[in-house]
Amino acid sequence: MNSYSGNIIHPKVSGGRGSGNIEINASCLTFLSDEITHTIPLTQLNISAGGAGNRYIFFKDVSNNEISIYTSEKFILKNTHLTSNSRLVNSIKDSHKTIHKWLYSLATISCIILIFVGLLYLSKDYFVEKIAKQVPKEWEQKAGDKLFSTLSLQYQFIKNDTLEAEFLKIAEPLLKQVKKEGYPVDLYFVNDPTINAFALPGGKIIIQSGLIENAKSWEEVMGVLGHELAHVTRRHHVRGIINNIGIYTLLSVTIGDISALAGTFINLGGEMATLSNSRSFENEADETGWDFLVKAKINPKGMISFFETLKKNSETELTEKLDETIDLSFLSTHPNTQDRIDVLKEKLKQNKDSFIPLPNNIKNFKLRLKKTYQIK
């Protein structure tokens, strides 16, 4: 005799419900527990599927609907004593249909969810950029201030009001393009030989002395500045954080619950320096920075010549270190420099705008800047 775990709803059971075992033979179905034994003749048995999600098989006596025996073990419907009873064949079939209907519904819902999640993943960049636009700029600025405080301990800042004023005057047409986007821009010079500049969230731009020293023209410097300003206006820092959050938070924010992102953003604010820009972000910064330069009437060719200088410098360093262990992890996240140069050269061919020449005094600026940090 086969036995199945089950439950009974019966007025004589304490609490009205109890658990036990179900046994079936050729003549009857019996529920047995320490508290009660209840038998239903197969000639009086009614079978149906139901309960939450149609997950249970119910057995009732047609002469007494107050008492129900039920189980979640659906294979009970394959019991030979039940299937061989011609009277029960139709109710067993109906029960199977009810169960399968629920399973099909569950499968359909699961497929819809999977499709939605899949579409969300494939369209993640679109959603991430859309979500980033909802993030208050004040969050970025606070995160930028926090990160700037940390960097202040690592860099030697160069203070020279005359040089800063001269730089800002040259960069003014470019900075105006960014201020139109609602970002106040703060520029800082640091004593670092690396040919680089980088943006912090909220509008702070750090320009390293190595960039000025290796630039051949103001157009090159402005090309780099335009690129970094684009990182700010395209909200790459925020999007970098959103890219790293879980799918649940992403879904919550997608439907408008921006507060779900607040804690994540604030907690990560001081660690933004560890979020390197992706290839797509770098390409976007090239595109947007180029547009800023064109609108500012600054010749964007400087961006191209800067990349050529950067490429030459990188190749030289690589040659010098052939016998050393070199960390090339940046190659996985940054676009190929030559590819960027090729793209920008193609844009230059298509450009019809005229540009205003920048002052030809960068050599003098370099000397005065160098004297400033050498004095320190």
C-alpha cells in the first residue's frame, strides 16, 4: 500500500487542521494521524486540484463537504487504485489540467521576467544614462569634495593666481560650454610629471604639470580639458557607480525610486577613484569633448595631436620596459589610442567650422609654471 504525506481539515481535529499520512487501497482512501483516522470509500471520493497556486490535490467525500484531505504530492494522481477506477478517471484528468495550467502560467510569468531582465541587461547603458540624469548634481559635488580631500593629501598643488587667471582666460570659451550644462568648473594644477589630467565628480578638474610640459600648443591642452569636462557632463562617475549596483536596485531606480540609489552612491562617493572609465565612456568623452571644442571655436586638431604625443610616449615607455613585468590592465578598459586618432581625424575631415587661434605663449607659461613648483 502506498503512503503519502498529507493534511486533513476536520472539525474533530484540534485547531481544525492536522497533518499525517494518506493511504490508498482498492476500496478506500484513508487519512491516519495520532489524533484521527478518517476513511473515504472510493465510491464516494471526489478529486480536485486547488489551493494557493493550485499546488494541492484535494480529496472529499461527496456526502460530506466539511471534511477535506489534501496533499502537495501530485504523483498521488498516478496511484493505480485511483487510475484504475473508471469513476475517478475524469476528475483525475481535470486535476492534471488545473495543475498544468498553473505550471504554464508560472512558466509564462518566468519567461516574461527573464525577457524583461534580458532586455534590461541589453539596454543597460540606456537605462544607466537615464537613471544618472535623475541623480541630483549635489550628490556628485559632495562626492567630488570628499574625493578631493583625499587627493589633497597625495598631490602637491601648485598655487599661482596669475597663471591660473591666464589659463582660465584661454579656457573661458570652452568652460562656457560646460557651464551651460549646469556644472561649475574648478581647475587645479598639481606637480606630477605624468602626461595626464582627470575629472572628479561634480566639476573639479586636476591638471598635472606633465601635461602642460609635454603639450606643444594650447589647443592640445584644451583638447584634453574638453575630454575631461565631457566626463563630468556625461556623468561618467555616476554611471560607473550605477553600472556596479545589483539588478534589484537598478530595477527599483528604473521605475522611479531614486532613493534606492542614495545609500549606494553616498557609500561609494569616496571610492570613485577606483572606478576606471570604460571604453565606451572614453569614446563618449572624445565625442562630447570634440563638440565642446568646436562650439567654443577652438581647433579640435589639438586633441588629435595630444593623442599622437600620448601614443608616442606610451610606445617609448613600453620599449624601455620590455624586460620588466608590465601592468597592461588598462588596455582592457581604454580604447586603442590609434583607433581614437583615426576616428578624430575622420571627424576633422568632415568639419566645416572656422576656429579662433589661441595665444602662442605656451612655452612662456611652461617656464613660469615650472618655476612655481620648483620654488616649493
